Amino acid sequence: MYRILVHGGVLSFVASAFIAVTVVLNPRLWLQDYPQDIQDRVPPKTTREKRVSLIIGIPFLLLLLAVPFASTITLKAQQGSAISSLRLAANGFGVSFVFNLVDWLVLDWLVLCTITPRLVVIRGTEGAGGYRDYAFHFRGFLIGTVFSAVAGLAIAGITSLL
């Protein structure tokens, strides 16, 4: 459990910092992650914004997979080949899930929905109801939980083969 909390904390810190920096640079890069009423108030992403979103999205996704994978590989190296696949899956899931919780409770509910600093508000969407749409972000949390479970299983499978 300690490993999951520490490695999940590291993932949460790095991923949250990554999100914060990119939101400060241009919150529209995350337009697809905002509620629909906010998306409807602004033009679609430009070609450049789509390209930059892809350029930042790929390393972000790799980060979300690399930290749980590295944690699980380290666990297997320390515990040896006798470690169960279930324990490997639980570790991969747990590390990913810690970030999912931080993303939901801190970034989405606290920062975006409750505090709503101007830097997260996309120009032209001021006052949109989506900035207080807690249910939207809870659904995102549920999707993130499924992602964490699938990632945990995949990481366990790959780690078991190594």
C-alpha cells in the first residue's frame, strides 16, 4: 500500500503540474475535457491547437502508463517471480487510481468547479454552467477508474512475462 501511495503521489504531482502548465499556456488545449456547454460556446480547436494537443497528449498518456508500469516492475524485481499477477495488477491499478482521485477531487472539483480561477476559464465561456458541473467530472472519474483497471491488468500481464 505504501508503494501505491508514494508512486501514485509522484504520478499525481507530475501529471498535475503538466496539466497546470499546459492550461496556463492555453486552456483550449484541453477543450475536449471541458463540459459540452463550454465547448459549444467557442469555435472548435484550430489546426494548430489540435496538433499541439496531440504533441502534449502523447507524452501525458505515456506518463500515465509509465509510472504505474515502473512501479510494478520494481515491485516484481523486489518480490521475485513468486509474486501473484493479482498483486501486480493491484499495484498498477492503485498507482494509476491515486492520480485519478487527485484529478477528480483536486483538479476537477476543487480547482475547476469550486475555485474556478480565471486561468482555467476559456475566453468566451465566462459564467458557463459547465464550470460548476460536478456530475460531469464524476463521470470522468468513473471513466478514469475503468482506465486504471485496464492499465493495471495490462501492466500485470506485461510484467508477468518479463
